[in-house]
Amino acid sequence: MDTLELIGLVAAFLTTISFLPQAVKVIRTKDTKSISLRMYLGFILGVALWFYYGWEKDSIPMILGNGITLFLAGIILVYKLREK
């Protein structure tokens, strides 16, 4: 593994793990009132595009980080849509 790949894995780990507390809180409380639906839709679209980009570039850090984040953000989006 080269240095750049290692940096990508660390970056993917840090951004994904930093998102985890928000996901856990929403899953536990099911409270999404303070979350903007527009922001979340834009966020999920951006993460999905980064995932696709990583897939096309065959970048494991991008695939893992964005795949996990997309899954967690998708759960929060489902709760947000149910709230409406």
C-alpha cells in the first residue's frame, strides 16, 4: 500500500467515523426535526456521486468511506421522510 492510499484510508475513516454519532442519535431518538431535508438530499447526492467516482477510479478508500456514509445518511433520510 502506498502513502497516498494510506492517506485516503485515514481520511475515509475520519470522515465516516465523525458522521457516526449523528446517525446513532437519529436512529435512537428518531428525531430529525433539526435536520434540513434539502441539505440532506444534497448531501446524499454528493456522497453518492463520490461513491460512484471512487468506484470508477477503483479507489477503495473512496468506496468504503462514501459507501458507509451513504448507508448511514440513507437511514437518516428515511427517518426524515417518515417525519413529514
